[in-house]
Amino acid sequence: MEAPEAWIISVGNELLIGRTVNTNAAWLAKRLTAMGFKVSRVVTVPDSEEDIGEELRRALGRARLIVTTGGLGPTHDDITLAAVAKALGRELELNEEALRMLKEHYDRRGLPLTEYRIKMAYMPKGALAIRNREGSAPGCMLQEGAVTILSLPGVPREMEAVFEEASAYIQRLAPRRDMAECSSKIKGVPESTLAPLLERLAKERANSYVKSHPLGFEQGVPVLDLKVLSWAEGRDRALKEAEEILRLVLAEVEGRGGSHSGVACS
């Protein structure tokens, strides 16, 4: 079964000007890949309803899951959910469950529900509010046809916490597959020499991902880091597939007079 596509849309001017490093996208890509999704886009957009909406509409035509990060807070430029509502042609309305979550959060801190705090409870019509155990702004999940849209806060610890709250539902969108990774350090064989074999393996092994990373030179010979990720129903099958593919490449390395560090799997 082909893996469903997931798109990650990171929202925030601070990401585009280089003030903030986008660690959220890397965390999400790794997590979604492990869950069985094919992450086919990671897009960063400014705090603009037009730009957020444009990427959402593009994603709706292809993705099974769209994850947005950032723009759920109380300030004027936190406009992600307004952009989602507009792109889907839905009303932005006060979500009573989100309001309850916010009231509990601020009551514990002895703070009132101001207009700016209540703003975080406005969500597209039909949305499900998701508890944020690490902060104030609730996450938001909704369905648009066969596509699930999950909107997360931008603060990394809050983003991770809200994602984990929604993870049981998200997992149901992807086929249940286990992942295994095997790797080896290769010396003495250029990446271009291995390219034909890696291309053939990529075509023949649809449930695996084979990638070489040049590491430079040691004592005048090229050094590569080779990784194989495989997915299967059952950890043992995934591990067997990854190890088998890696050993095919290492046999080619040995045949070309190169050396390697052996097989390391996790």
C-alpha cells in the first residue's frame, strides 16, 4: 500500500528572516515518516492569510494530512486559523471546548480571559480543539473531505505536546507500518560510482529509502555515509529488508575495492 502524503506548512515571518530556526518541521517530518506517511512538502510561509491559504489549497489536492505550525497565539499576526477558515470557505467561530480549555488554563494562573486570550478559541466551523498541556493556545483539527488538517502552536514544546495529543487519530490515517534503519560508513568508492545501483534499488524497493551522503575525504579517498530506511508490517520484516538492501550496496563497495564499517541497524 502506498504511503499517504503529508504536507507540513510552517507559518511565521521569524522563520523567513532567519531569526528562528525551523526545528518544528524537522521534528514533524521525522515523526510522520515513522508513522508511515510520505512527507512530500515542507513549506514556510509568512504571517499572511493569502500565502497560508494558497499553500493550503495546493495541499488539498494532494495530501491526506496537512500539518500547520505557528500562528495560533493572541497577537494580531496570529492568523493561521483565520486563513484556514477562509481557504476552506468556513466561518471562524468561537469553539466552546477551546474556550473551556483556555478558561481552565488562565484560572489556574489567576488571570482573566481577556479579548486577546479569547481570540485563541476562535476556530473554523466544525473544528475539534486539542488540549495544549504545555501552553495556552489549543491545537485545532478538522476534516475537509478526505483530508485532515492539524494546526499546531509554534513553540516547539507546545507543538510536540499537542501533536502527541492528536497522534492516536493521526496514526489511523496511515497504514500501520514499522520502520527500521541501517547504515554504514563507506571509504574508497565515489558516490557517482554507486549511483546506478542506488537508482535501481530505489525503483525496485518501493517500501525503502536509500540515500548516500558525501562526508568529504579521508587520507585522499572519498567517504560516504549510506543510510537505508525500510517500512513493513512488523519490525522484523522492516529490519530484514533494510539490512538486505544495505548488504547489496556493501557487496558493490567491496567489489570496487572500497571498505566499509559494517552494518549498523536501529
